[in-house]
Amino acid sequence: MRRTKKGFTLTEILIAMAIFALGGVSIVGLFIANMRMARNAMDAMRAAEIMRNVRALMTASLSRPISFGDDKTMYRFDYPGTSLKFRPSQLAERESGSTTAGMSVEARRAMFGNLDDNVVFFTLPQRNFDATLWGASQSRDEMTTMLPDEALSRTGDRKFSGTPPEVFRLVPDTLRSSGVNTPFDADDRVFYSFDFAVRRSVSRSSTAIDAGGQKATLDDLYVVHLRVYKGFEYAADYAGERQTNKPVFEWDFLISAAK
């Protein structure tokens, strides 16, 4: 008696392939989603690290007023490991095989700046913050102090005569020492930067009454609005225009100032 061997029909094979395809697409989708969440978590961790450091540095800075001019007061801000001179376009050197490892001290200072280049001074805004006047550029300048855009020198003059740097860029020691041709991990701090604005708080005292019969605003309380950026998409680095990229994280925190 002749026996026939059983096998899979073409329809069954197609159905099995469709099932495997659907399962594979789902697994790939989960993998991509997991990578995206891991990236967002890393960005949030770096941004939170920057926020904590800026808050600590601003707390220390606003507790040490510096007198200058006619009874004016300014404050110092210095974020160790940041550069106001470094431009991402300089990373093109890694394509040509050149490194910073063999650079002289003078050459490194020209690329990253020395301590004086990366230290800024600033004054606090005297005008109360009013959101209804935010559209007028003059009022905005009077109500806020933007750093590093409005940075001052040690003498109280504007620090930057030309186009000011847009952000404080985090430049790790590994970049300085190992050379710009070294492949970077995508989470390296060199890919993050920040700026911030200071404005007077609208919080009011629980006891003091102003001339209008209302509770007076707390005179020594300020709001720091921090913006953290990721990537090198700054048009000013190449064409002298304003920045084009958007912050990935923003925070507000309160801080008191000694005057």
C-alpha cells in the first residue's frame, strides 16, 4: 500500500510566515521603544545633574555680592568644566586625525578658553517681573538677566563686545586630554549645554505691606529659569545667527540673594 507523506501546504506556510512577521515587528517595536526610553532617561539624568549643579553654584554666588562702580552689586558665576569659547565645528579636526592630546597649553586655551574666559559676572534685575510686558524687548531686558548673553566682566562692563556665546557648553576632561578624534559615547557630557535667566520673584511677604496697601513682594527672592540643550545645532557657530535648537528640559527654582 502506498503511503503519502504529509507536509505543509502553501497556505499554512504563508500563515506561519505572517505570524512570525507580526511577532518580529512587535519585538523590534518594543526594542526601539526601550531604546528611546533609555535615551530619554539619560537625557533627564544629565539635565537633572546640570540643574543641581547650577542651583548649588547660584546659591553660593548670590550669597557673595561683589561691589563695583557707584554702589552697584554684581555676582560671579563659574561652572567648572564648561567652555564659552569652544565651538562644535572644531570637532571636524577629528576627521583629519588631529587631536588635542599633543596640543600646547596655549593651543588648548585658544580652543576651550582659560578660567577668565569662562567666568562671568552678572547683576540682578531691579524691575519686578510682569508677564504682560514680556513682549517688549526693552521691558524684557529690564526684568530678566540672561546668561551667558548678558555676562559682565570683572570691571562691570559687558564681557562680550561681539556676538556673545549662546550657551555654557559642558566640555569633559576626557575631551581635553584624549583628543577630539576619539569616538564619543552618545551620552558624553560634551553633547549637553545650558543657559539660564534670572528674574525677581512675585512671591509676597506674609506680613509686610507696600504703599498700595498690598502685601509686598519678597525683595531678596529670585527665580532662575534653566534651559538644557542637547546636540550641536547652533546656527551661530557657523553663520553668526541666533540659536535654532530647542531645549530638551526646562526648570524653575527659587533662590535668595544677599545684597
